[in-house]
Amino acid sequence: MLRRHADLPISPWRNGAGRKADVAGGPGWFIGFAWLDGPADFSNYEGQDRTITLLRGRGFALDFADGPPLVVDRLQVPSPFDGGRACRCRLLDGPCLVVNAISERALYRHSVEIRVPRPTDTGFAVLLSGSATLADGTVAGPLDAVSLPAPIDVPCAVFHFTPVA
């Protein structure tokens, strides 16, 4: 499966405070892009783990109601947090583009790694730079999402979801 970033439909966040584009998902898990255009409360994902990765922009801080902020100011560094913690996003210096992995804690554990996918990987990859020619001859480019395994030799955000036993 190839999902071209440019072709993804844009929709409002769960709470309506921003915009997003769904990449892939199923019962209990989700991958999607989000545009952080200004300060906004994040949607509540009670009972779910969330990993947010900055892809473009200078960064942001998540100001939690119950503790210190999570500052995300480095590109391509996955930052996990509890999706049910109330927080407000504060931009550090202009708009940002992020990719999120969200999984229902009772059903899945997820991981997000920045690396070249291995031939044995399963899950999904979002290309961060360069391009990859897939088995059917289709070329995937930056920010396109591909289901794994796939012949990709450029850096990606690699997403894996493991069912909870």
C-alpha cells in the first residue's frame, strides 16, 4: 500500500482545534499527519499512548495541566506521551508539521523509529527524504507512507504496532 501525502484528505482534529490527514489505522491504532498552525488544545485520547514526531518547523511545547511541558524542538525525534493527559500546544517559532502514532493501551503497544526499514519489518514507513521504487515500479517520495515490508533504502519514520497478549 502506498499513500501519497499530497493525496491524503484533510479533516479536523477530534476536538476541531486543528487539521490532520489520516495515513493508516484500524481498531485501536492510528497513524496520521497533523498541522500545528497556532496554539491549540490537543484532542483527548484517554487510555491511549501517543508518539509525536516533528517533521517540519521549529518546534512546539505541550503544556500539560498536570506537570512539566514536553518540548519538541528537534526534527525527526519521536516523543511519546500519554494521549489522555490534557495539554495545550504552544508553537516555539511558527507552524509545524508532525506525524502521530496513537494506540489503545489495552490493545496495542507501538514503536516509532527513525531509520532505514529492514526487509523483515512489518508495519508502516513514512519516507523522510529521498525516494524509493516499490516492487510494482511505483515511486514513493518524501512524506509518502508505505506498508512494510517494502524495498526502501532511505530514512523513514518506521511504525510498528504489537497486539497486547
